[in-house]
Amino acid sequence: MTTTKAHIYARISRDRTDGLNVAEQIVACENFIKNRGWELGETYSDNSISAMSGAVRPGFEKMLKDAEDSSDTVTFVVYWKQSRLERDPDDLDRFLLAGCEGYATDGTQANVKTASSELMTKMMSLYGRFEQRNKADFQKQANLRIAKAGTYRGSIRPFGQRKDGSWVEEEAEAVIEAAEKIIAGEWSFFRTSEVWNLRGLKTPQTGKQGGKQWTSGTVRNYFTRPRLYGYQDYKGTLYELKDWKPILTKEQFDAIQVKIDSKRTGFRTSNVTRHDVRLLTALIQCADCGRGMNAAQRGGPGSTRSYRCPSTKHVTIIAEPLEEAISEFSLHLLAQHAEVRNQQESTTRRLATVQGEKLSLTKEHEEWLDEAIEAGLKPSIIANKESKFEEEISKLDEEILTLQQDKTVSIFEGFKLEGWNASPIELRRDLLQTLYSGITISRVGQGKRFSPDVIDYKFTPLGERLRDEYLKHEMDALHPWENSDAI
């Protein structure tokens, strides 16, 4: 008498809401096979493969291929529950068409040996999806009740606050400081990420989630959360968080959204009227201590302007020659931009591609989110997926911002100093931040005249490309014979 050989299939996903893990499923299947007196065959498994991601299941695919290649008329497969085997009707059809016959440890079967067995197999599949949808409906109602009750829904506490809305003082104060400086135009999101990272402030951590350094993208996304002023968003509707201590006012939050929108579109909501005295404010740092230097002016209009370090007896420098030196050097770099840009893929084409990728990724995530809520996944699982989605979006946002900056740089191609000085100050400040990640100023020395040697530039990736091209042209001008054809 030939002994029946039965294989095992087990699956668990990151979005597990109930049931056994893979190892426990395998043990249950082994006991089922042993009690039937069958021979144990191969064990196939897929660990942490989400039912909602649509990702390929290597173990499942190998099992189907082995079944199709097998000389056996029927391939017997044991699994814990039918829901572990299939994620959609196609999975079940492929399983049956490959010549497989399934046995769940609860006694139910999946086969098409008779019309009745085929009907029962399909009914079990439909019932499993009915149960899933039914749980999802209850979960959606529960989530809505939680949102209406004003309870914070996140699995990880937000930066600056605890889950009950009380402040984590050091973080909350850092958020307030950053918000004020972002609104004033003194800090960018990149600068904010630098400051927070230098202070050792990381994203909140729960288990393996969070605890990472900030980027300009994650800072920007953080400042789009309405919980900052005491509300949370659920499916497009804002609900007030009860007993929640807001970090920002609604006016501050709205002002930052205007900044974010202006970065995306290049549109400014009002004309800039600030004087050039603030051209380099917070963009230059003191060589003695690294602190940002502020504008200063003694006396009335027409008096000498300067930039000085907030620390006593540190660097102070006259504004006009410093601004002129940095502006002229920047224009020299910008003069190389057309040539550098011509060596790269079209900025406009790449920008459209990345924006398309972001749109597609956002649409896929929204579809996943709807399915996840319908499936009744735990809020912690959804939050984990949203965290990864935000990281991916942040990377795309950073590239989009770089490409938009590249287009902004092209505005100044061919400009002279007069045209530069006549341009809006915000545009010039954005341009400087596009070229330089930092500018350090050293002391001029008492009684000595200003020299550009006191300026130490730290370049962004785009600034480095322009600098290299500029230095190459300077060397060509000094040694033209090195690049001339032999006579």
C-alpha cells in the first residue's frame, strides 16, 4: 500500500491580526500529517508577506512549480487554515489548476474532485473573505468612534508629545523654535533637520520603529500634521484631540503650510520687502563657535550694517563687502549652470518622472490603506506601513526639491550683480541655500581690510558640480596651451 505524501504550506504576514506564527502553523500541520499516517514531504513557507501588499510569495510560487513538475497525479498540501493559502480568488484557482489538493488542520478541504467538493471549496473561500470584510466594517466603525472621541490613534507617540498630548519638553521647545524660524525665513527644513540631529533629537521610537535621524523630508512631513495644533485627520475629516496640549497655534501651522506650498509651486503669497541686511542671516556661521550670525545695524538709515555672532567677542563683520563677495562668487558658479545642466538628463523630464512616481506611490498607498481598514488590520500595522510610505515619499520629495532648485538656479543664469541685487531677497536666499550647505566666517583682524579669504564655503551636491566646473574653467584660462591642439 502506497503511503500518501503530504507537503506543508505556512504563511504569516506583518499585518497578522490573529492566528499562529509560521513555526506554530508548521507544527500543527506536522501533527495533522502524523495523525493521518501520511509521509511528510516538503515544507513551504512565506514569512512576513503581507496579504495587502500584493508581493510575490516565493514559497507559494515554488510549491506550485514543484506541483506542476511532479509526476504525481495529485499533490497533497496541508495548511493551518484556507486563509493562509489564498489571498484572493486567483491564488485558489492557481493552486487547484496546478494539480494540488488542500487539507486544513480544522478538517476542511480544497479540491475539485466532485461538483459538491468544488462548491464547498469556493464557498469556504467566499466565507473567508466575508469574515474579513465583516471584521473590517466593525474596525472602521471602531476607528471612527476613536477619532470622534478625540483619542490619539497612532501607535507611536508624536515627536514633541506623549500619547496623552502632554509635552516632551525638550522636543516641544525645539518644535516651537523651528516653527518660528521657518516662518521667519531663517531656517529651512534641511537646516531644522541639521539642528535637531546635532542636538541628538531623533524620531520617536517604539520597538524597531522610529529612532532615526531627521531629514528635510521627514521634518517637512512632520510639520503637515494637524495634531500640532490639536487635531487629527481620519479619512479626510479633522477631529479635535481631547485633553491635548497643542505645540503650535493654528495661525503658525497655516503659515508653515504656506511655506511648504510655496516651495512646491514657487509661488509667493506676498511681495518681499525685507532689506538686504538680512540676506545672509542664519545662512552664515561664526568660525569661533559655529552659531548662526545675525544682522546688526547701529544708528539710523545709511549707517554701517554688519553681521555678528550672538556670542560675546566672537566674529563681527561689515555686511556690504561680505554680501558682495558671496553674491559675486555665487554668480560665477551660476554662470556654469547651463553647461552642467546640459551634461545631465533634462531637469524638466526627470522632474515630471519623479512627480509621476510620487503620484503613483501615493495612489497605491491610499488603495492599500482602504483595503487595510476594510481587512480590520491593527492601527499599529497601519502606522508601520504609513511610516515606511512617508520615508519613501520623503526621498521623492527631496529629489523633487533638488530638481526644482535646479530650475530655480537657471533663473539667474547670465545675471550680473545689479540684476542679482534687484531680485527678491527670498529668491536669493533660496538660491544660496541651493548652492551652500553652510558658510563659515572667520575674523578679519583688527585694522585689516576685508578679504574673501575669511569665507569658507561648504557646498551642496549641486554647488559642488558648479564649483568643479568653475575651477576647471579657471584653470583653462590660466593654462590655455594645455588644452590647445599641437601646432
